[in-house]
Amino acid sequence: MPKKRKENVSVSFHYMVRPNKDKKADGYDEISVADFDGLCDVIEKQPKPDTTDPKTLERLRFGTLIPFANFKRMDARCVFGTFEAPYSGHSFKNSEKGKIEANSVNQRQFHYCLYLSGSGRLYVGSQYLGPYGSYLDLKLAIKRFMKNGSSLIDFAIRDDSLALSKVVPKEIQIDVSNASDEIHRDQVLGRKTAIVLKRDKKGGDFEAAARDRILPIFNSKSKDRAKELAKTLNDLGMFSVEEGEITDGKMVIEKGRGQQTIYLFEPLNFATKYNLDVPLNSDGHPKTKAVRKAIYKALEQNIIFNAGK
């Protein structure tokens, strides 16, 4: 049996609130327990879509119908489940099915978590598998399902206040186009190259350089991050690269007992993705019990603890 590619599993968090018409306090109204229960009731009782119906298929294609399944209440304020995000619009080849047509509707399953805080914020955890995931589809479905949901506004939760001295860089991946000849030939993959730098068991020079010189670039708000990264990599002698050759980059760090991925070009309004160390099932998806436990742990440690219940 061929080995499966293990994708990175992660989760992002956002919170949703209602604008306060009277502009009192912080300008937002609480989401009530009744509204939360109503949302959960609609999600739990959603019928399975009939994909033989052309109108239903169109709704699935354009994301106006998001299928939910595997609903599970953890307690009165926290629920878990799965949702299916649509991918359509371009054809591709499959080794078993052959050509998958552009007008077909493909759906990927992801886990979610909804938590209603005591302050009336609805926290939404959305799972990712490698580059795949769709908080946007999840958000729009919540707004459609909740009473007066169109008035909800959402905020991404970012961990921009990294205590740099307390994190341990584990791995850096830089995507390079038209790689320099100075990069080892074995690393070159045609016109595009993924340069992976990893910490050894002792940490050593890599850890210090990554934490003190490279991590601040990833975590900065500068528009010249690619230029700054190229100069730093050259100065450190890690490899020779020009500013225009860097197309993307990410760094995996250890923070406390967990891991976190920081992206070089991620817009500042994107939510931080927290890595989840969970096993995958035979379909390549995270196992349900393990991923629910990991998502709640990330919510509890990184969100609830910092923001208060």
C-alpha cells in the first residue's frame, strides 16, 4: 500500500457579535443563549442535501447551502460538528476516476467548534487540512441559520503579541521561484523550490538565528517582509536568494505545549492558525475524537484564557 501524505492539521478562531445600536459599552450586544440554541437546533436538524436536484446542486456549488453533520454538544455553551466546503470551477485529473469536470461539485469535510462565552461572544473554530479549509463558508452559514444573523459581524483572532524569547522555532519553509544556483541541486524542483530549514536536536545556531533574526520579520507589519527576509537569509549564510524569488514562507514554532504556524504573506486580518497534533484516519482526515479534544484545548488555552469566559 502506498504511503499517504500527511497534511498539517490546524484551527483558526474568530468571534461574532451584534452591533449595539445605542453605542453603549464596547459598541456590541451579546448573543443570547436562546439565539445560540436556535442556531444549534437548525444545524443539528439540517436534512441531507439531495444532490440529484439541480437547484440544490447549484446552491452547493455557490456555497449558499453548506451541509452540516456529526453534531455533538459538549455542554450548554459548546458544540462540535463537521461541515462540507465546496470546490468547483476547474477540472482536474484523478488516478481512479479520470477527468473530474469543471462543472462538478466537489466537497471537502472540515470540523468546527462553536462556543458561546459568558460575555455573549460566539467563538467559531474552523479546522484546516494543509492549505484547505473555509471559515468564510462556515461564517456565511452561521449568519443564515441564526435569528437576525445578517446583523452579525466577525473579528479574526490573531496572536500578534508573541513573546519572542519564549518561543522555539522548529522549522522554516521558504518557497522560491527561479532558485539561485547556489542552492543545492537536490533541493531544486524545476522553476519552483521549497527550501526547508529544520532545527536539529540540539537547536544551536538555527534556533537562535530563527528566533532573533527571522521570526521578527514574519511577525512584523512591514510591507517589505520578503525583502527583509531575503537580506537576512543572505547575511546569515543560510542560502543565497533575491527578494523577487521569494513567493511564500512559513515558520512553525513551539509555544508552550503546542505548535503554531506563522505565515510570511498572510494579510493582517487573517486569523492565526494553531497546529493540532492529531492522528489521521484512512481517508486522510483527522480522527474525530482527537481533533475535537485538540480544538477545545486550543480554544481554552489560547482564546478563553486570554479573553475571559
